[in-house]
Amino acid sequence: MPFQKSDDKVIIQDGNENSVEVYFYGATVTSWITAGKERLFLSKNAILNGTKAIRGGIPLVFPQFGKAEDSDAPTAALPQHGFARNSKWEFLEGKDGDNEVTGIFGLSPSSVPTELYQKWPFPFKLLYTVTLRPQSLSTFISVKNEGSEAFDFHTLLHTYFSIPDISTLKIHNLANNVFIDKVANGARDTETREVITVNGEVDRVYEDVNAEAVLVQYGDGSGIRVKRIGVKDVVVWNQWEAKAAAMSDFGDDEYKEMICVELGNVSKYVHLAPGETWEGGQELSVI
Ligand code: TA6
């Protein structure tokens, strides 16, 4: 059986040691196993009962990344990262294809907590398509404007990768891109490094990046290729020691075992006219 559904999640398996686990809360992918090995980070303190966004895996950001900077923006009243990660999605369909297994999840306003939807009351339909192949995982979002006026949104796949050791991590392919440095009060700069290493807090939004894929590489040379499909920006985040210690749903030392490399459209809003659909996502493949 490729789809094992329980009350709070579905586990999708291909019968060859590859699987992906998706909680209905947030449609959050919490595990991706290829060749018997876990590729995503999930905090040991993550809250999985639907009372807080899940700390780890791939939380979905929509319709606002962070908090809106402009207090007049239609998304200004929403909490950090919007409401998609705090809503219970529907498992719409499972497809068992040739060499791939796919789960499709949906979110409509009626499933968004009322107090959140009231803050951004635009009619929309989100579809989230998760496809497991032997060496890769693809996750795609589609956003449809089902109303009679245009709306603006951000969306992001806030992926937490499980890594053996932050001190040997290398991130490739972000050189020559402009970034916003959230650790330096939003200063703008241009990345000069061909290989990014992390030895302190990092929280950067690389805008409109030039490379098709970012490589997340571990000390032994293995890693994950993170390919952009229809999305423009790449966020790199590691909270490091002090911020980790201040987070209730994150272990004090876990910052050494994870890196967030997040693809989406967050530096500018996507403008969606009535009746239109936007699509974008990522393909993660083992290197
Ligand atoms: O994507 C990076 C970021 O926006 C950071 O600024 C950091 O706050 C992180 O997301 C996690 O946010 P959260 O609301 O899940 O604690």
C-alpha cells in the first residue's frame, strides 16, 4: 500500500526504502527517507498536535513571509509566515505511477482557522503536490485566486535539511546574488563567496537568484541538490546557539544538525488576478 493514512498524517511509500510523511496540519512534510536515510530535520521538541507550526520538515509559508514590513499591506495583520502552516489541509488524492508516488493536498478558506482568515479574507485555493521518486522529492504549490479582486502573496517551502555537522557544511551556487541580511537589520549586499560555510547565525534572503539549483553539501561530499522550479528567491537560515536556546520547540544543540535552505517568492509579492493560477516549487535530489 503506497498510502498509509491515519488521523493526523499520511505516509507515502514506494516499496523501495523511500518514503515521505506529510502531516495534514500545514501539509507539513516531516520526513523524507531515500535509500533508508532521513534527509529532513525535525526537532525532537517539535509540536505535532496542531497547536503550533511544526518545527522542521517543510512548513509552507503563505500568504506572508515573516511579518509584513508595510503596515498598510493587506497581509499586515497576519502572524509571521501567514496561515498555511497553521491550517489543517485535506488529502485529496494519491497516485501510484511508474517509478513515482504522488500525494495531492488542498487548502481552501473554510479550513483556515477563522481568526486567521478574517485577517486576509481573499477567496483562494491552494494545491500542494508531493512526488516521491527513487532519488528525489518534488514539492509544488499552486495558488488560485477564486475571488473577484486581485491579491498579493508570498509563498515559500521552508525546508529544514538534516545535516551531519554544521561545521563541515558547504552551500554552493549562491555567488553574485543580492541578498537581504536579516541579521544585519535588513542590509543589502552581494554574495561574493562561491562556497558558503556557516559558523554563526545566518538569516538571508537571496533575491531572484541566478542558478537553477543550490547545492547543500556535507563533509563527505554527499548532499542534496535543491532545484528551483518557477520560484525566484532562496532563504538560508540557521539560528545558531543563542536563538536556538530561546526557542521552546527546538533543542539547544540542534542548530548543529540542520540548515534551512528555503525556496519561494518572498522578496516581492506575487500579484494574482481573479481567476488566475500561479505555480512553483522545488525538486530535491540526492547527490
Ligand atoms: O525563513 C527564515 C525565517 O524567516 C527566520 O527569520 C526565522 O525566524 C525562521 O524563519 C523561523 O520562523 P518561525 O516563525 O518558524 O519561528
